[in-house]
Amino acid sequence: MIRIKTFDLKKGIELFNALNDEARIRIMNLIFHHQEMCISDLELILDFTQTKTSRHLGFLKNAGILKSKKVDQWVYYFLNPTFIDFVTQIMAFLEKDPTLLNDLKEYNALYSNNELAIRRLHNKQNKYRLPSLNSLK
């Protein structure tokens, strides 16, 4: 796996522009903490419309921060491994943000109630993964 250590000014501007929106930061935070997410789950957790969610996912994907894969009828978005170090550093600065912590708690509640597509996928794969709520304090 290739990880980016530096980038040129043009790529830097593209990456920072992709992160210049609260919705995109919230989406990236959920994907960072849960490895992969589909549009319908992000819509439910963040209370966004499908159009808004798709637009922001497209922006992050076009910047190269996210990649996607199709599983059954869902498209799951995940972090581009090249940018893991970059995203990890950004998320470290934001780890105590109340909005982002609330999004993670909402994920946990919906996941444990079997309301998310990712939970159905995990059930199908026999890998139930409810993140610890202790990490969200």
C-alpha cells in the first residue's frame, strides 16, 4: 500500500478544498471510524438528503480521499489507503468535536438496532462490530 507523505501545492489545494465543508468532514469522520459506509447509512445518521450526501461523497471521491466498491445493491465508500496518514492527522485534531462525537453515537445506536445497511452486510458476513461507546466519551 502506498501512503502519501507529501504532495504538491495543486494537490494540497484540492484536498483542503474537499475538506472545506462541515458535511464532508462529518462524512469522512464516520468513514474513518467505521472503515466503510454506504449512502443510505450516511443519510440516516446525518439526516441528509440523498442528493446532498451523493454530492459530498462525489467531491471527496474526486479529490482522491475516498474510493468505492459495490456490494449487492449498495455502494460502500472507504478511505483511499494513500491518504490514511493525512486523514488520521486531521481526525486527531477533531476527535473531541461534539458534532462528530454525536454522529458516532448515532451510528452506534442505529447499528445496534439493526437499522443500517452495513449491519446487514456484517450479519451476512458473520462479523458483528459494534464500536465501543467508551471511546466516545
